[in-house]
Amino acid sequence: MEIGALIRVPPFLEEYKVIEKFSYKVSAKEQLKKYIIYEDKNFLAINKPPNIAVQGGTKIRKHLDGILKSSYKSIQPRLVHRLDKETSGVLLVAKNRKTANHLTYAFRMKKITKHYWAITNGDYLNKNGVINIDIRGRNNEKLYSSLTYYHKYMKINNKLNWIIFCPITGRNHQIRIHSKSMGAPILGDKKYDNLFKESNNGLHLHSRSVEFSDLDGKKFFFEAPLPVHMVKTWKKYNLPMKSDFSGFKEFILES
């Protein structure tokens, strides 16, 4: 592999391809196989299903971190970033300390590009824009600076819009809070959208793609199929499964 060459996984996505719902009745190892997009000796990329926590907590017994550790007993998988429990999509997991340090540093230095697909209950005035609103920490302590770029890819109807987000910082619930601040909360968000009841099927926020370079300089691009509840919405409104947002990328680079 030539250094600097892009490894795209998968090469393309099938129209309306979906991931199965998560089930605790299936063994952890077998369950995990369904969600692995890519794996090598250093890391794996997972298409995280919705409604499973990434890490455990006081009231959380089933979580992805535990499934990973029970599936890889000879190594210690290391989480290098997070997704909300309700959010689906690409999640990177390091398989050794060296890779974990590299990816953690890359996230901190904004060298990893993430794009999220979302349906919002409300409109955005501009085609492209920046949301720069401080967000409180997990324990409601001090405010942290937060930055998200957005692209209004398609106006679906008078209520709904298809928005593509590119978060630069990684605060808890960042995209959900930022979108609500624009008067357009994410469809199905029980925490931040109390008015819109059309969708009771789940949060319409999906980590669609992640792009980065590994320790050897190889460039990777991972793209994750939508979860079942979002595919139903895409079919309902006859939305395309592919998006060309090159203009959005140029907007970010010029900002």
C-alpha cells in the first residue's frame, strides 16, 4: 500500500442496506461480528447500533466496552472516542496502547474528520453554517467551547430537513444541543425535542463516516449503513442513500 493512498471501507454502500437491531440474546462475540466494518492488528471500526451504551455506568450493565473485552480476551480493546447511547454509526476502537495514543492525539488535534447524518424537526436558514455555542460538562459544571459545522443537504417538507453535521469538538450531546439551539432539534430526540411526536422509533442521528490516517500514514475512510429506524424514514420520504457534499467540505476548509 502506497503511503497516502486512501483505503475506503466499504468500497460502496448498497441502496438501503441496514444493520440489524442489537440483541442481548446472541453471544457477545457473534453479535459483534455483525457490526465490524474493518479490522486489522491495530484497530477496528464498528457500526455501533442505536440504544446500546458505549461504556458502563451505575445503571448500565450491558455496554459495548464490556462486549469488546469479553470478545477480545487476549488483548485490551481501548475506546478512543464516544457516541451517545441513542446514536448509531462509525466508532473506532484501538487494539493496542500505541494505536490508542495515536488516535486519541489525532482526535484532540482535530485530525480526524467525522460526518453525521440527521433529520431535524425544524429548518436551518443557511445552506452552510457554523454553530459555536458553549456546552456544560457532564456534571453541569463549567462551560466548554464547542464547534459544529452544518450543511442543509435537503429540505424534506415544512417540518423536516436532512442535515449533515461535522463536529470539530466532541462534547457530550454536542450535535443534539447545537441543533436544538438553532430551533431544529434532532427528530426522535426525547431529551431535546418535546414537541414533535411523529417519530417514536428512535433518534435520527448517525455517525455516517470517519476519515483519518493511521500510524503508517495510510488514509482510511469508513462509512456506516443506516440503522433500521432511519432507513424506514429514508424510504418513507424517498431520500437518496448517497450524498454529494463537496461544497460543504470546501466551506469548512475556507472557514
